[in-house]
Amino acid sequence: MATMTFESITEQGPDQMDKQAGQIEDLLTALPGIQIQREPTRPLHFPPEPGRSGNQWRTRFYVMKQPGRTQTTWNQVYDAVNSIKAAYYKFL
């Protein structure tokens, strides 16, 4: 089974992260043959910089599909996620 992972990141607070992650989850679960796992949202704190609070919230997703068992392509997965917010993708 092929597995891809990415993190959804926001600096706009945990409520915005929950909304953003929920939208991504809804889009991915609508794709046939795709399974997802979503880790709990976690806060990260950095020293503040001008114009930035130094706070981020992140949610990691794992997206799985079995080759030959779905016609959903990875490009469709990328398009779904990127329609909410672009992410860095990595295959495990």
C-alpha cells in the first residue's frame, strides 16, 4: 500500500486549524479508494518575529491507497489538499 504524508499548518489559532484540517479530511474521504489517518492537532511555539506571533498549529495526515484498487490518482489527492492550503508531501 502506498502511503503519503503531509502537515497542514496555520498560525491563526487552533480553531482555524480544526476548520482547515476538517475541510481537507472531507475532501480526501470523498475520493474513492483513499484511506486517511489524521493525528491530533499540536501547537508549536517559536520566538516571535515582526508580524508573526511565533505560534503555529499543525495536523499531520497520512493518505493511503492500494495500487490497482482505485482509479484515484495522487494528482487528485494533491489537488484536493492544495485547494485548501498547499503542503509539503512525502512518501513513506
